[in-house]
Amino acid sequence: MIQHLKISFTGIAVWWILLLPFDYSLFDWIFKCIQAPFTGLLKTMDQDLIFETDTYGTYVLISLSILLGVVSSPVIHWICSKWKLNPTELLKTILAAILFFFLFKYGWDKITKGQFYMPEPNTLFTPFGKLSKDIAYWSLVGSSYPYTVSLGIIEVIAAFLLLFKRTQFLASLLAIVIFGQVVLINFSFDISVKLLSGSLLLFSIFYSSCFTQNWKGMFGFSVEKVRYNQSRKHRIIRYTFASLVVLESISPTLLSKNWNDDRYQRLAHHGAYRVYGNPAIRHLFIHRQQYAILQSWDDAFKDYKIDTHFADQYTSLDGELVCNWKENRIIIHNKAYRIRQIPFRNLPVLQESFHTFSDEFH
């Protein structure tokens, strides 16, 4: 019975990673080709389905992976019998591969500030009480370079511990702690990666449960000595897979040479600007993703997608807003107003500081 459950869970884990909507760098086309028939079938049943993070469509797709995993269990059982594979070891290998990818991927993204990047100027000038919990959390963590990078290093270390037999149990415990914290954050701050983080926590627990001898030893029970010998072929496969994951994760950094997103070149004129002479508009912000954002005196925001092809002038696609950098002014509905840049990177929240004694800053 237990072996059958392990085989079924192996199938579920394989289909989960194959059908999970995720943006890969080098191998995205492979996963998209595999997913296309299934997403196409679901689209014919409900054309409004969207396959993005935590959408109803994603939950349907992952539910399908559970069904396919159970249905595939006889095939996996046959493969184990034919190739003389231990179902427990097969499950450990599949789960370790999934955990290695996400631990290294998200760890690397934190180290290079691709995740928890410096908050945008419009976020920094939004009153704290008007921020949603997810943006407030993301921005607060992103404001600290040492904290973000430290989180990333811990995740990368946990990933590499999965590569060695002697440290895999320790890696499983670290994975439970890491993804347990992520689940707590995502649910507490309503961040929309609950399905992914919840699945990874479940995989970490299942992976750790495969180390029965290690768990017995932790609680003082007598255990059999665990042998860590492995063939050269298995080591080659493991390190080849790890190399592909590392290449997949760091390729965006290599191509863009963006080793620290906080210092990466932004859109020209990116930043915050004080607007003068307009009784309704207080600030103008230029967002890195080619948006101009106006903030009113009552802290309402309106964004415009802008054309940035001209160095001295940005124009909104609807023509309502023109930013003239040569004359330091903006034109809103054919009325011109003077603007002055605010050095937002000098705000206290973006400054790294450390005080040994509290009376130094109280």
C-alpha cells in the first residue's frame, strides 16, 4: 500500500512540474509544448480560463496533474520493475530535482535582487496605510540588500546540499523551514503564489519522510547504517541536471549582465518628480516598465503607458500626458506644469544602517 502511494505521488510530482505554469528562460519552449494540448483542451471547456499564478485555471491544471499522476502509476510501476528501480529512491530523486530547481532559482533571484528588488518611486511615495499587504511586505524586504541576499544564499546552500547523499536529510529539513516560512508569508500577506509555495512545502515534507533511518536516529532509536555509495553514472546524471538548472537560472543574468537589480540601469528619467502649479496633481513618477504615474494630493494614482523612443520627450499612448525633459515640464490635457526631480534614492528607507545601541537613533 505504501509503495503504491509512493509510486502515485511520483507520478503526481512529475505531472505537476510538467503542467505548472512557470516562466522558464532556456527551456520554456519544451514545457509550453507539453502543456499546450492540456491548456488547449481546458480552454475548449472554458475559454475564460487563465493559466497564471494562483488563477482558477492554474488550480484546474494542477488538479489535472494529480489525476494524471494516479492514472500513470501502473506505467511507473512497470518502469520500476523493468529497470529494477526502488520506488522510494525514485520518489526521492524526482522530489530532490524539483526542490533543487526552485531553491536555486529563487535563491539566485534574491542574490541578484531579481526578486525583492528596490521598490519603485511611486510605491515609496504612497502612504504606508494605503499599500496592500503584499506590496508593503515586498517593498520592505526589497529595501534591504543584506537581508534579501542572505535569504538567497541560504536557499542556494540548501539546493547544493541536495546533491550529496550525506547532506540530503539536512537539506530536506532546511527545505521544510524555507518553504514553511514562504507559505506563512504568502498566506499572511495574501501574496499570490500560495499554490506553488504550498506544493513545494508538501514536496519537502514527503521528501524528508523518505529518510526513515535518519528520523529514527534523531529520536534515539537504533538504526541501520546508511550506505552512501553511488555509481559514476548516477553522479554524472545528477551533476548534469544540476548544471542545466544553474544555467537555466543564471542565463537571464548572464545575458543582461544584471548582477544587482538595485544598481541596474533603469529607464531614462526613471524616478520621482514634484509637480508645480497644478492644484490636483502632486507628483509624477516614471516607472521602469515604461509607465508615467500621476499622484494627486489625496493620494490617488493614475498611470499612463508611455512612448519612450524620444530622449527629450515621453508621450502617453492616449496623448493626454507629455513629459518634456528638455524644458522640465509636463503637459496634461494641453496645460503645462513645471516639474523638479526628487532624489528618491536618498529616502531613509533605502539607506543601509546598523546601530549597536538603541539610544543612537532613539
